[in-house]
Amino acid sequence: MFGRLRLFEALVVAIAIVVVGACSPQPAPPPTATASPVPTPSAVPSPSAARPSPTASATASATGPTATPLPVVCAPQSGGDPNAQAQVTAIRTAHQPGFDRVVFEFGPSSAPVGVYGLPLYEVSVVTQFMGGGSGRPVPVDGNAFIQVRFRNASTVDPATGRQTFTQTLIRPGLPLVREVKLIDDFERVMTWGLGLERLVCAKTTDLANPARLVVDLPTPP
């Protein structure tokens, strides 16, 4: 009897263990890894699509515009003595290595007011020459033109009316200077025109004893 009781107790304990084990919470299974979606090739931006293509203006600014030679610009030049009165007595032309030279030489004048010296002058680039008396264009041989204007100077002596210089047209045959021509001589304002093969900027020099204006025009050496 006692043995059956012990067997019954053991059976009850085993059943209790099974029941407790079934009622105990079980650990949750580990989560299953889910692969991230891979973008299709059409969804992935390409490097070329990320950068906008340069426009025509951007390309031009990157490479720089084509260089265009600037036109020659020569500043007017002036000088001389405002108190001087003079008569032109000679015009000389010559070619030296690197330049053509035109020299205006002056002698004393019989004008009642003033002293002997280099008269006031202006040297400037012009597109054409105009006669002061007629107001009409005066033709000069050349592709470019420089005007040399003197004040208180003339080719005619004011007291005697005698011409102190009679050569009003000079064709020196120089590499650059084609022609030197008297444009106007009125009321002691005297204008000479220089016709050039091409435009260059003049360099002027004042000289004394005798009074002279030297106009140098650069040429290839």
C-alpha cells in the first residue's frame, strides 16, 4: 500500500512538471533578416545626369573670346611759344632706321607783335583735311592722315607779302610718308597735312637756333 502511494505521488509530480513546462512562456524566435530593396539601374542617378551640360555662353567664357586687335589711338600733341611769330623757311624729310622724319624750320617774321621762336603747334590724327577758306575737303595721298597746325606762322611775310617758302606739295618717297601738303594758310594760321601709308603715332621734338619742329613717325627698322 505504501509503495502504491509513493508511485502515485511521483506520477502527480511528473504531471505537474509537464503542465508547468507547457504553461511557461517560450522565447520568441529571432527575427528573420529582410534584405533592403536594391534600386534598379534607372533609379540610380548617373554622374553625367547630376551635372548640367555647359551652355554655349559658358563654353565661350571658359575658353575666352577671340582676341580682336584694337585700333591705333594717338593722343594730340601740342607745344611752341605763345609769344612767338615766325615764317616757315624749309621742310625737310628723311628716313632713318626705325622712323620717317619731317622737319618744319622757321625764320624770323616781320609781324609787329611777338618774338622769334617756334610758334604754337598742334599735331593730331584726322580722317580728312578741310580748307579753312573754302570749307571743302583737300585731298592728300595716303591711307592715314596727320594734321600739323601752326598759329602765328605763315608762308607769307606779313610786311612784304613775299613768300618765305614756296613748296606747297612734297612727295618724299619714304617708306611711311607719302605726301606733305599745305592745306591752308590764312590769317597766320598755317595747316600742313601728312599722308601716311598706315597710321602710326607721331613723336614731336622742339628745337632752337633755328626754330624747328621735328615730327618722327616710327617704321620697321
